[in-house]
Amino acid sequence: MSDRSRTSVCAIGAVLLMGWLPVSPAGAARQVPRTAADDAPVVADFLTRVNAYVVIHLQAERAAPKLPQEATPKQIDQTQRAMADRIQAARAGAKRGDIFTPEMTAVIKRILIEVLAGPAGARRRSSIMDDNVKFVPLTANQRYPDDVALTTMPPGLLKALPELPEEMEYRFIGPHLILFDQHAHIIPDFVPNALAGK
Amino acid sequence: MSIHRVLAASSLVLLLAACTPAIVPQSGPAAVVSPRTRAEPPMPLPNREGSLKFAAMGDSGNASQGQYQLATQMAKTHQAFPFELVLMSGDNLIGSERPQDYAEKFERPYQLLLDAKVLFFAALGNHDDRNQRYYKQFNMEGQRYYSFKAPRQNVRFFALESTYPEPTQIEWLERQLKESTDDWKVVFVHHPLYSSGGRHGSDIMLRKTLEPLFIRYNVSVVFAGHDHFYERIKPQMGIAHFVLGSGGRLSAGDIDARSPLTARGFDADQTFLVAEVFDDQMHFNAISRTGQIVDSGLIVRRQPPAAPAP
């Protein structure tokens, strides 16, 4: 298990623990704004789902031809596609929402609204839209489109989103926030129209 | 006559000029960038035997005419000033990254330099696929961040992946910087800690993370990209910072003219930088697609703090 994966597992433990902390019924009745602690169980569940995907990823990686440290572009491409084929086969029934559950989708959208608000937020949004495409229809478990550039992910946004294992990244394709398996070039799941707000 | 014409007319001669140090090396805790104004003539690169000669650029891989023409200019410069390595500060392949893209966005434009056995060392930018770290010609040996010792002079380069400055990477960097006994510690990274770009600008969060380490462990120079122009920043905390994001892309007019950070900015054309390290000095020239020297100067390396008297 990589350091990053270990960190994620520890993070899951921590947020699960936070999730068990008692919540004030009075606070809930007054409809106070949700806090990170409120979202902790949802985030923990999300990271569990991400890690379940990473297990499939690692199995595919072990089965794929080993990439030398000094590879040619053709070798990189072949390894990537071999991994993608195995992952897509292992997740043949995957659908949108398997990883970004409706609850996690709501958390993500809340984070985005917060991080993209105000002048700093406007700058981040502009940064995301730099080189972003307008709209591309997506399905879960598809290959990342070859002709779409990887978008900018502002550090302020990445800091606000749950940290992912080393194998995974967040990116945008048009208004959709995607999970990106950067070794296999697979989109395991995505939040549709995440940039559109609520 | 415009400054650009003056610079263009003198650039070739000056590149080949014999060494005439313009500034006496200085000692002290801070790197010093020679005070230059736009009206001064370019400073020649000494081009002396035994020095470390290298080039640096960023945001190159878009297969544009600008990238190809700048690459041609790099090859021309290499004939007069034989740099042996090129630092790439990220966005090495922009857009699709199929095998044919590696050819179109890297191998073909830099073919002459690759044929001349010039080594390229890449850092990953926000548009780069992490699989690039396995690509032989980027010399990353499968690592997202790495360091290497220069073949000449006492110089160590550190390549960072600034899109994800996670704790593991920062701990690695601190260990590497601490253990390095090299005179020159030079960092290349995609996101600029300081930039006057209207489009992106300074990455404050990254600065808060990295700058304390750079100061503590005596980094002298930082090369970045991301903003698509050339900018030399006024020394910050004794460290020289460059934005070199116009290796292929160009955001014409993007430098904020009111920025207090700029020592010299050039956003009218694609640009790369050549530099030469000998002992405690680094001479540099920033050269445009058309061969103009748009900036030049001398950096004196930072010195480690003196040991306390017994």
C-alpha cells in the first residue's frame, strides 16, 4: 500500500470516528449550516468507494505489462490501454453515482459553491475554464477523451476536496467534475454539472 | 529605434562574446540579481570552458507554430552556446497525449537538440498526464518529483509537481534540500510562487508551503511556468524567480504593468532562457522566438549562513 493510500485509510478512520460523535438535536432543528463534521460520514463512504476502485486499479496494474522507467510513448499508451481494458471489464456494470453518491454529489456541489465564491473564487473558476471544453457527454467507466486537455485544478479547490489516493485525480471536463484514474485514463465516476451550482 | 531592434542587432555578437564579468561576485546571504533597466544593453554569456550551460522553458507542448519557431531558435543558440540540458517547467504536452502527440509536441520540434544529445528534464504541469514520468526523453525515471546533480559545477536541480504539493512531496523536498551540499540549489516547478500574470498570477498557497524551505535550505533560483510569458521577478527573500511559460503558448499583454514584482517582463513573443553557472555566478539571457535577447543579467548564488563563532 502506498503512503498516499495509507493516508487515505487513516483519513477514513478519522472521519468515521468524527461521524460517530453525537450531534446536537437542537442544532439540527435550527437548521444551522452544515459543517465538515456533518459531512464526515458521507466523505468517509466516498473514500471507501474510491479505495474499492483503487483495489481494482491495482489488480489491473499488476496484470498489465510492466512499464519501464524509460518508456517510449507507444509503451506508455499500450500499458494505459491494457489497464483500462481490465478495469472496464471488472466494472462492466458501473454507473454514474456508484462513487459520487447523491449525498456526496451534494457535498461536492456545496464545496464548489463555497470555493468558487467571491473574487478569489472567480479567479479559480477562470483558471478551471482555461483550456476547458464547453460540454462533453460522459458515462461512468469510459476512457478519458483523447482530444480533451487536462484542466487546471486550482490548489485552493484541491485543498477543499477530500484527498484522493495517488492513483486518482479530480479534473473537470466542461462543467462536470470527474474522478480521473490517471494511470489507466478511465473516468470511474463524475458529478454532472458540478460547476453549475445547485 | 526601438529597444527590441537594438537588442536584436546586438544579440548574436553578444552571445558569442568573450567573458567580461560585468559584476564582481558578491558574498552574503542573498542571491543578487544585477540591477538592470530596460535601456541597458544585454549582458554577454561568458561561454567559458567548464561552466554548466543549460536552457529552461515552460508551457511548450502545444505543437504551435510559435513552439516550433522557438525550438528552431533554441537549436540556433545551441550552436553558439552549447547547453547540455533543458529544464521544462511543466505543461510539456498540452491536450491529447497519444504516441503521435509525443512526436508532434516534443520530439519533432526539438529534434535537432535531441540529435545533439541535449538532455531534457521535465517537471509536471497542471495539464500534464502523470504517465509522462515514464517517458525516456523526460528523464524523470518514473518519479513525479525528483532531483539530480548537474554534470558540471556544483549544482543540484529539484523538479517538483506543484499541482499536488502534498505532505509526502514536501517532506521529500525538505530531506533532499537538507542533505544537499551543493553550492547551487535550483528548483523548477510549474506554478509560480511569484508572477504578475493577469490570467493566473502568484500561487500564494504554494508560496506559503515552499518558500520557507527555499529560504532555510539556501535555494538560489526558481524557474516556473503556468503564466504564458517571460518575467523576471525582483528577488524575493533573496531568491531569484523566473516565469518561463511562453515556450509554446503565449498570453500577449497578460503581464500586469502595475505589478511591483516585475524586474523585467516580456509578453510579446515566445521566449526561452539560457544560463551559465561558473563558481558562484549564474549569467542568463532570455531569448525570444526571433532571437532577441529580451533580458539578461547575473545572479550570485546565496551563501549558507555563517557558522556561529565558537
